[in-house]
Amino acid sequence: MRQTRRKKRKKIVLTAVGVAVLAISLAAAATSYLWEDSVTVSKSPADVLTPEITKPLVESDSFIDIRLAAAGDIMFHNAQLKSGYDAKTDTYNFKSVFDGVKPIISAADLAIANFETTTNGSDPHKFTGYPRFNSPDEVIDAIQYAGFDVMSTANNHSLDMGRQGIIRTVQKIQKSGMDTVGTYEKRPETRVLMKNVKGIKLAFMSYTESTNGLEGTLSPDELDAMINIVDEQKMKEDIQYSKKQGADAIIAFLHWGNEYERTPSRKQEQLAKLLVSEGVDIILGSHPHVIQKSEHLTSGGSRGFVVYSMGNFISNQRYETLENEYTEDGVIINFDIQKNKKTNETIIKNIEYVPTWVYRNMENGQQTYTYQILPILNYMDSKHISMEFKARMQRSYKDTITRLDAGKTAS
Ligand SMILES: [Zn+2]
């Protein structure tokens, strides 16, 4: 039976390639940037090296190559809501926030991040930031514009607008053309999101450690059905389901750990080991709002990659608001995944970090802040950024790379 063969699917192999720290300049000519001069166009190795004709053409037909991009927390605090509002037209628009990262996110075959707010509409509610997030639907337009394909929606703010908030948020994201994983309108047939990307089957699961004590807004049955709260049994079931579906790679998005702690908790490390031993290949962490380390894990005979926290992709958390500069730091992680069609083996060929920094400035004559997510290396030469901000970007870049690499020395 095919079933038995599938059970013995080739485990994804994590090649021991180092994590390449590269500034990628995916500056497509057609892309319009907020700051045109800031895009550095560097040659990729492929342009520089003379290609050797050593392999027959048919060889490339045996492989499928895809790129998966992941980012951390996407949040919209009150100051951001103000900045996206146009009083003249009474409309919101957040697209420009993502202009700097759009070329990188769009270049991936599949991009995923954590949607840490709700979109429950403005009637009868109001749009609000912390502590109960309810954002205009235009935030979804902006995220989709940036090039994201999947939103992980299980987090401690999923229940901020109660049952209706979960339902409307999922509906609006899906209507935009993106997929959701982690929260559901009603009990789903499966909690796993399967995506076939050019012939590589990716299984996504998403879980949160906490819902900020708002569990009571759902009945016990709804809570069980509509939001994935960390539960080892459920997670094991999801992994088994993914394997049965013939997943080439299993990716778990985890909302976990302690806020503002730059080191993963014991609980995070234990859960990561368990998930890897059960068959998860990539664990993408978020919630601490600061970067935590990444590492290759071996557990129960399986190998996996974990990044414990990818920091804030966009938020109003920063030195000026929290006296915590690390909350300004984020990262896009690019995973180059390759499947050998002959052997059915799937490997992660390369992992690349693109550190990002949240720019916030009240520019000349403005009444509100301008927010931009900047891939740091692409903007270090920009004429439009002050020396003070460049120093902050330099600090951010160094801290992010050092933090992410901290796992390299661990076992
Ligand atoms: Zn959170």
C-alpha cells in the first residue's frame, strides 16, 4: 500500500551548511522604493563565477528548488494606526511600511509571519492597539502587498476581540488570498495547513502558549476547535497527519517564551526537542519581541532547525517607548529547500538571515510617524537616514547576527 511507503518517507535532511549572512539585493528594476537611492545592487555569486559545464542538463530536472521566507511578529499599536490614517479621505493605508522588505518577501515562493492582531471591523468596536488589538482590514492589504502568503494566527492576542474576532480575522485574511494557520472559524477538518509549492509538500502547524487569560471568551468546545494552544498530544497528531499527507517538510510556528527575554526558556527548549524528535523540520518562534538564538537540533534520531524568536517585524515597541532597543530588531529568514525527485529526499540547502530594523521618524512637517521595515544592509548608505539612525541600525544588525548565531556554539 502507498500508505506504508509514505510512512517511510525520506526524512528531510538538514545539510550542515553554515547560515549565510548576506545582504540580499533583490532590487527588481520595476520595484518602487520609498528611498530609491538606498538600494544596493550587489552581484550574486552566480553573476561573478564562470559557470562550469560539468553536469548534463537533465540533472537539473531531477531537483525542485523553492525558497521559504519567515518573519516574526506583525503588530499595529495606536501610533501606527494614526500614521496609517488619512483624515481627508477617512481611509487607512499601511503599504508603504513594507516597501523596503517587499522585494525580499515577494521573491520567496512562500512567505509566512505571525499576525499578532485581529481585524474585527470598526462597528461597534473601535480600532485599538495594546492591550486589545483590533486593526483596520487595510493591514491585511499591506501584508499581502508585501508578498506574504500565510499568516500564523495563533498567539496571545488571537482572542482580543473574542469569538467574533477570531472568525472575522480568519475570513478577512483568507479573502485577501492568503492562508491562515493556528485559528479557525469552526472546528477544522485538520489543524494542519498543507501547501504544495512547485511539487514540494510543506506542512504548516501553528500553536500559542498563551491567550492572555481570555480563554473564557470561548466555550470549552470552541476553545478546543478554534485556537491551537500548545498541547503535546495535538501537536503529535498534527505531525502524524502531515506525514500521512506525504509532507516533504514540516514547519511549526510557535508563539512561546517570555517577553523581552533574549534567551529561550527551558520550556521552549524542551518543546523544540520534542517537536524535532517527532519529525518537525523547521521551528519558527515568535512572541518574546526580541531576537533569540537559532540552532540545529538533533533529537530522537531526527534533525531540525529552530529559531526561538524572530523578534518584531513591525511594531511601535522600541527604545523611545520601552527603553528597550532590542524590540526594534527583526529578521527575515530565507530557507532554500531542495527536493530530489528521484530519491524523494528533501534538504535545506541554505539558510540566510536578513536582519531588519523598524524605522520610525516624524519627518519634516508631519503630524504622525513614518514607519518602515528596513533590511539593514540595504539601507546603510541611504542619504535619507540620519547618522544617529545609522548607528542604531548598526547596533541592531550586530546584535541580531550575534544572537542568532549564539546557538552555533551550543550542542
Ligand atoms: Zn505575543
